[in-house]
Amino acid sequence: MPYTSEHKAQTRERIVSAARRLFNRHGFEQVSIDRVMLEAGLTRGGFYHHFDSKDALYAAAVASFTSCNPFRPDFRDVPPPAPRQLARMLLDVYLSDEVFDNVDHHCPLYALPGDVARAGLSPQKAYTQLIRNLTEVYAAALAGEADGEQRAQAIVALCVGGMVLARTTDDAALSRSLRSAARRQALALLDAPDA
């Protein structure tokens, strides 16, 4: 009896979740298909029923962050906040200790940039879409303001850059300071008077 499409989708999600955690922790090159499938509780033979290649899995893992982010606000029962408030909330969460400490769920924008730069076109497209998605949140908060799009891009660069640098140091105080400085400058861009 063949598996249902629902079962296939659930299995695919198990594979993507396992890959996302492993790629975040170890990087693309260090993670094998066998390791992903073992982490997902499956055998290697099933991999190619869901993905054509490891690159395709990598692209799916990067793209999945928009739907898997455990730190995003849940607005099912309440209307979403105004764009400016949402942008501030995202800044606070993105650069928080909670997000920084949860390596398995790091955003691929700061967890995987070196890997994605060397990866194929599919992972780069997925990564590009994440950049656009994050930029859109800040651009919506700056809608109608002079240089709003550029300021939104600068905020994304501060958030991602702050987290990339914070992850690379073994000095906890410096790590916190880098994230705090990035947050302060990002808020200044968000709150800057219309030029």
C-alpha cells in the first residue's frame, strides 16, 4: 500500500528539520545525507523520494526557516502589530540571548552565509528570499520615508552582521556587546526622522 501524500509531506518535513539542525550546527560540507537521515530516524534509501540532491535539501532547509522560526510571534489569536512595532519586536528577538543560545534554530542568514556563498544556485535563491523577507519587515515599518528601502537593508545588515560576529568570538562579553551595538544602531535607523 503506497504512503499517503500527507505521510510523504510529514516525512519530508522530518528530513528538512533534521537537516536544518545539522547544517546550523556543523555546516553544509560536514553533514552527509546518511547523517541527516539518521537524525530524522529514517534510512538513506528514502532520501531520493523527497530530494534530487543534497543541494536541493540544503535549499529546502534554508527556505524552511520562514515557517519554522520558533521565536516568531504567533498572531493566530490576535491581529499582527503595526509595522513599526513588528519591526521593533523582530529586532529585539533576532539579537536576543534566547535566539543566540539556540544553535539548532539559528537563522540561516547568520548561521550559514559562508556555506551558501559556496553552494549551488538553489540554496542561494532560498537565501536571497530570506534576505528579501527580512528586509520587507523593516521596509514596511519605513514605508513612505526617504531612503526607507536602504535603511531597511542597513538594518538587516546590522542584525545579520551583529549575529555573525557575535557567533565567532569566544568572549561572551564581546558577543553581547556586538549584539547590543547592532541593536542600538538598527533602532536608530528605524527611528531616524524622515530625511
